[in-house]
Amino acid sequence: MSTKVTLRQKPISGKRQSLYLDFYPAIINRKTGKPTRREFLGFFLFDKPKDATDKLHNEETLQIAKQIQQKRENEINKPEVYSLHEREQLRINELGEKCFIQYYKDSIAKKKGRSKAKWDTTLKYLISFTGGSLKFSDLNKKTVSDFKEFLLTSQRFQRGEGVLANNSARLYFSAFKSMLKQALNEEYLQKDISKQTENIKYNEVNRNFLTLEELNLLVKTDCKIPILKNAALFSAMTGLRHSDIFKMVWSEVEFIEGNGYFIKFTQQKTGGNEMMPISEQAYGLLGERRQPIDKVFDGLKYSAYWNSTLENWILKAGITKDITFHCFRHTYATLQLSQGTDIYTVSKMLGHRDLKTTALYTKVVDKLKRDAANKINLNF
């Protein structure tokens, strides 16, 4: 059964008639996916034209409306009358009307593991930037460039207030551009607009760390919160992040006869499954073993007060470096490399998926070697 398309008028304010198409039977609205009988064209006619200008407006508007009526009737009932080019253009226009934000949400819903957090956080910044709606047809070079600037000046969503770190902005902008390339491959976009804006440049991070002598000073120094001291030293001896230490339960700590102690866990940040050997000294920092579901470092927190306590403990030991909890992980990597452990082993112990990440620590070790070489000076 064919669909009849009739051009009709509806009275509106200002003594005008709004033009719309009446479909019988109803058709499926391309935007909402629901049946509809009407499609308003956004045009109007004057009820009583006052002059020649109004009359000309009515004539031209009516002509355009009739052309649209005929085109919609052909599109619905006689798709074969359209050329391949016209059908392709219609398809492109329909894709352009779809929402990029919704496309992004649907795409990352399928993602798992180590990269999930990156995609989720990028979505938060995209929603903040767009208000939650952005059609593919509105995506262009300026949109990409504006989002880049938005990231570089945004407040961060996590770990309190402050401007988003440059390297974090770089990570989220890279994720955004990757999604644009995916959309291009799936033909939602007709141009590779991701290439038209340069990536955010990587900033070298100052990776502060402690020497073995400084660690021993901390061992001998009391901390106002003993569990914080144990967790920090445990990080320095294993390379574990605060997030992984915080969630560690006793069922993840195992002893294998002839091989020693191990921690079997899933990394909070990357989602990678790890089986990490730890020393008896490191195991000694865990305290008395409890039930399998109990947290090992029960009561450990991350807050401004705990960070302040950590800072005071370090100062009390006579150490004036700017040290955060994460620096104990840097300490582990630096000490292992400086003591001769090969970079591949250190990379596996840290749970890095890319050796390039671990290689950043070798620059620190190279500097230590250079400083050591320059300490020997002879009087010629």
C-alpha cells in the first residue's frame, strides 16, 4: 500500500498558516524511530498578503513546499526514481543527524579492561563540553580544536580540585580522536577531521623518588598513622599503586612452598591480571593474617589529612623532597633498575603493558650514573 503525502496548513499566530506534510498511513520518523502522521516544514504563508512582497513570499514558499511534498512522496513510495548519488546523499544526511555522544556511549559500552577508565573519563569531559548532545553533521575542525582547548583548561573530575594535568588532557584528547577515526571508518563522518588538529604534546614528568638510605630513614621514623607507613613502604618494596594496595584482600596473598610469597590480583588502573612475587620483608609489613575477604590494609584512606600526615612523616625523617604516595612506586622502579634488574623484568613487575612506559625510569637512572661519575675529581 502506497503512502499518500498531502500538503496542509495549520493556523498560527500573526495571521499566518504553518505548512506541514500529512502522511496516510503513518510513516516512521527517521529521528525518533516512532510512527508519525505529520512533518512540519518550518515554512508559513500569510493569510491576507498586505503587499506584493507578501504575495511573492506566499508564491515562492508554496512552490518550495510542493517540491518537498513531491520529493517525500517519491522517497517513500518510489525509491527507484532516485539516482545512486541521491540515495547515497540521503544516507549520509541521515547519519549526520545521529548523535555523536550517543555513538560514543554505545561504542565504549563494549570496551573492557585497562582502557575502560580512559574512555569513561573522556566521555565525562565530552558531555561537559557539549552539554550531552552533538550531531555528526556539526563535527568539524573547529569542534575538535575547541575540545582540545577545553581539555587544556578544564578542572579535573578526580582527586579534588585543580586544572587537568597536561598529560591527562593528552590521553583524553587521543581517545576522542580515536573515536573520530572509528566513526570515519564506519562512514558516520566523510572527512578525517582528527588529522586537522595536532595532538597535545607530552610533558616530561618529574618522577621524584627516594634513595635506599632515605627509605631506611623512614623505616626508623615513627608515623602518626602506622598503617600509612606500612602501606608506603610496601609500595616501595613492590611497586604497587595506592589503589591496588587499598583494595587488596587476604585471599590474594599466597605462599607457595619453594617459591615464597605472591600476590594474585587484578590491577585497578589497567585491569590486567597479575601474579607478583614479594619478599619476606614485604610480607612482614602486612601484619597478622585475617579472613580471606578482609582487606590487608584495613582502614587505609586517601584524603588531604592522610596526605598531610605522609608529608609530616617524611619531613620528620629529615627528607625535604616533594614526595607523594605514588613516589614510592617510582622509588621501586628506580632502585630496581639502578641495582641492575633488567628493564623487561621491572616492566612486568610494575604491570606495564608498554616497555616505553618503563623506559622513562631509565633516564632517571642514567642521571644517577652521571652524577656518580662526576663525584670523583682528582687534583692534577
